[in-house]
Amino acid sequence: MMKRLVAVAIACAALVVLGVLAFSEPGETAGSVRLTRQIDGSMVLADKSGDAPVLDVYEDFDCPICKEMHSKVDRTIQKLAREGRVKVVYHPVTIFQDEPMRSNSIRAAAAARCIPEANWLAFRDELYAMQPAPHGSASGFTLPELVTAARKVGASVDECVTSQSYAKTHLAETAKVRIQGTPTVLLDGQQLGNEVFDPAALERAITGGAGVQV
């Protein structure tokens, strides 16, 4: 009887391990790669124990070119991060000064700060999917839309989103950033060029360990 119980326990343990592996990202050691929020509002996707090159991504959620870059290379960036080959730092900023783009950007970025780490990447996807168009003439990212997007990714943060409690903090942190426009992507401090729109070229730049000065 005892031998049978031990055998059952071992079998159950094996199933648990298989279950964890099945739901882990490809190339990811369970628990080693995670997304964490920094005090300045940036989000870091990395293996904390690793020594990978750093990819800083400065993006404005109302920026159409940022949306284009996201659609082309974000999957590659996340794959490399989950494999421990790059440390990604997402920096949401508001680059626009004219309306309605400026207010659109602020509302979206302030809402993103409300989202828990576990739901943030999915919410970021939703923001780009619902980006106001045409750019420059459309007001968007309304508070009800942002609340709906947050709920869609499993985040119940209605009051935080509607109060825009992080708007001033977001703008204060944006003011500290010295970039000319978005998207701006730095690899170990060196600005990348057109390869940020080409998955294969971007992967070569990252795994080669050198940025391209522009």
C-alpha cells in the first residue's frame, strides 16, 4: 500500500512539472524572466540573473510609427527577452505637444501605469490596436475605452484609469527624457536605425552585441 502511495505521489509531481513547462514561454526557465515596473514607470522584461545587452524602447502610444514598429518586431523582442538574450526596458513617453495627440498619449500612458505587471504587455497590445486614427485629427483613448481595454486583459482598475491619477507623474518623468522623437530604440546606449522595423536585422543587432550609430 505504501509503495503504491509513493508511486502515485511521484506521478502527480511529474504531471505538475509537465504542466508548468507546457504553460511556460518557449525558451523560458519558469520564474527566471518576468516583467517588473520601475519607479520611473518604465517596464523591464528580463532575466534578472542574466547579463544580456539592454534594449531601451521609447514609445508614445499615440505614435503611428511606434504602432508600426510594435506590429513588426515586438514578438521578436519579447522572444529574445524570454530566452535571456536581451534585457528590454519599455519607456512610455508623451512626445506630442499638439492636440488631440498630446491628450490621447497622456490618457493612454497614465492608464498603463494602473495596470498590474502581469497584464501590462497585453494592455500595451490593446492600446496599439485601438490607437486613434486618423492621426492628428482624431481624439481617442477615451476613459471608457481604456477601462474596457483594462478589463479585457483581466485588470480591474477602473477608478485608477478614470481618475488619471498618474498623468502628472507620467509627464514629469517624460520631461526627464532626452529624445528627438518616437520610436527611439537604444541598444546598450547606442541608437538603432531602420533595423528596428526588421525582425531579422534587429535580432542580428542584438545577438551581435553592437548597436548601429545614426
